[in-house]
Amino acid sequence: MHIAILTFEGYNELDSLIALGVLNRIRADDWRVTIATPSPKVTSMNGVVIEQMSTLEEACTADAVIVGSGVATREVVEDPAIMSVLRRLDPSRQLIAAQCSGALVLAELGLLSDIPACTDLITKPWVVAAGVEVLDQPFYAKGNIATAGGCLASHYLAAWIIARLKDDDAAESALHYVAPVGEKEEYIERAWHNITPYLSAAAPALVRTTSRRQ
């Protein structure tokens, strides 16, 4: 399995790297998580430089994709070179998730035409202007598309992807590892509360292998 996290210039470190850390709790030879960028290096909104692990073209063939957020997302959706590549994303064969302003990318790609979305408060007006209903909640999914709003909701996307591609136990183990000591059960229960309703309605093409927490 290849999970690609799309990460652009001006990216938000929390959005890309928390998801990267949680997803990499899966230790399996067939499990690969990459930062996919449009150039060899990108610099975050706070000056953190990260190197490309995979290309946008490779991301379009991945089993799952997270569209990360950042301060330059409006520039991303106006870049014809980037958007022409991303039009190859296909929820009929991939899990596609968006973190915060990543929802604007999905909206511009036409992937949210009949799906409400979650996003951050700054991005909300732009997503609404793109014709998408924005929900006042941290996570929402329909079929193979999911969105999350707020930097610290990124672990919901990661857990959703793990549950869909692996199973509930693997997702719970990953969440347990990253959750604060003394609050692990509380964090896990909150995560399941937010994502379980959408796991039970998962699209059959990428259906989970277990359904322990439904």
C-alpha cells in the first residue's frame, strides 16, 4: 500500500507531518507513506524545508492520498501544471482525503460536488464560494473521500485511512501510540466517535477487513 501526502510550498507542518507520523506506525513491508511534492524541496509556512519522497504523478497512482494544507493553497489551485496532474486522482480506485485547505483543492477538482466538507475557519469562505457546504465538525467522509478541519484533526484522517486499508485494531494501535500519556483512552474514544459513523458506510471497493467498533 502506498499512501501519499500532498505537500506544497508554504505547507502546514502539523497537517502533513502528524499524518505522516501516525500512518508510519504501521510496520509492514507492503506499507509505504511518502511526502509527495511538486518540486524536489518545499518550505513550510514556518521555514521548515522538506525533501520530496514521491512526485505528484506517483501520488495519483497511490492507494490513498491526503491533500495537505498550507498558506498558499489558493495559488496551488490556480496553478494549471499542478492541477492538471491532480485531475488524475480517482476516488473509484483510491482513498482521497483532504486536510484543512486541502478541501479547496478537492472542490476545484470537482470531487466535492455532492459531498459536504470539513475545513479550517480561514479556508471555509473559499470552500463555500466554490459551492461546497462546510460542516461545523472535525471530520466527515462519504465513500472513499474524507475531509478534516483543524490541524489537530489530522490524526482522524490517518486513522480513517488505516482502518480502511488495514483494520480497526491497527488504527487503534497507531492512535494509542501518539496519544498523550494518561489520556490515551479518551483520545481513542474521541477518534472513534468522529470516524466510526463513516467507516460503517465505507465504499465496497476499499472496504475494511474488520468492523470491530461499529
